[in-house]
Amino acid sequence: MKILNDKPDVREQVLKHGLSYPSDEELVMLILGTGTRNLPVRSLSHEVVRALGKTNTEDTVQILSSVKGMGISRSLAIAAALELGRRRSVHLHSVIRQPRDVVPFVRNYSVLPKEHFICVTLNGGHEVLKIRIASVGTINRTLVHPREIFSEALMENASAMIVCHNHPSGTCTPSEDDIETTQTLIAASQIIGITLLDHIILDRDSYFSFLEHNLLFTETE
């Protein structure tokens, strides 16, 4: 069992071993930063973890703020970290029955000021393995290469993939570049053996699916 004496040691150990290394209490220590005059950060973190075991999502801030030394600001910081973690992992192992099922998991990218090209990898049961950013472009264009799209998918042993990108311009109508990129990725997917199920374009209010518009031409069609 590892023993870390105080916050600086926790920080050093995380930098060395990664965020999966520390205990829950040590993660809370990193978020809080410091304790209070009468309560060291480790002791405060211990009380926070105990309180979290008694809370539901809707009353997290209320329960945490009742812990001596927390207050509203610290409680909100912990609650925000929990919500961010939930949002970032909610897609894991979700079954995608139709490509548009991924839209809620990537909708947050639709409001970004630059184009982000996103890869959603799936296993043989069409469960989500990972959602990652493959490329970040400009306000109206992002450059992608099959190498960046498929390299990590191969390491993840993905069976299929859905690619997505946002249009900051405010319309999700595909451009000529979008169509050309999709055709290139389809050709690469057929060689590599990872099925490209769809290319979805997002704007703030809607989405465009190449599959739904019969623009995803594959050998099976």
C-alpha cells in the first residue's frame, strides 16, 4: 500500500505515475489544493470522500458544503469535477444501434470555435470503445489523414468507426472537402478492415449524417 505524506508528494507521484495512481482522497487533495488553518488537506479530503459516499448527484453541493472547512466554493469545485468526469465517461460501453446515437456524446464539440475532427471507435458489438479528437483545424476547415484516423483505432482493436466534425460556421451542410475526405476514409477503411459506419457533421442545433443522406457509398451498397 502506497503512503503519500502530503499534497506536494501527491502531485509528484501523479506526474510520475499518472492520474490512475492516487487514491480517491489524494485526487480530492489535488482539487482542493490546501486545507484550513485547523484541518490539513489530507484530513479534509478524507471527510469529503466520506461525504461523497452518502450523496446523490442532485444533493452533492449541499452535502459537501456541510463538511467543516469546505464551504460553497470548494463544494462546487468537487461537484464540477465529478460532473466533468461523468460527461467524459458516459459514452463508455454504450451500444450504438444506429450511427446518429453518437450525437449526444459529441454534441459538446458543436459549440467550439474551430473545427474538431472526432473519431468514435466501436467493438464488434458496436459498443463505444473511445471518443477522441483526431485533428483540430481552423474556423472553417480541418485537415485529416487516414493515418491519424485509423492508427489508434487499430491499437484499440476496433471493429467499426464513426467520424464526426463540427461546423463553427453554423450550418452542417457538407462541403466538397467533407465529401472528398469521406470518400478517402471509406477507401482506407476497406483496406484496413475497420468499417466506417457514418460521417456526422454537427452544428449548434442539428446534424448531418452521410449515411442518412445516402452519401456513404461502400462496397456493400
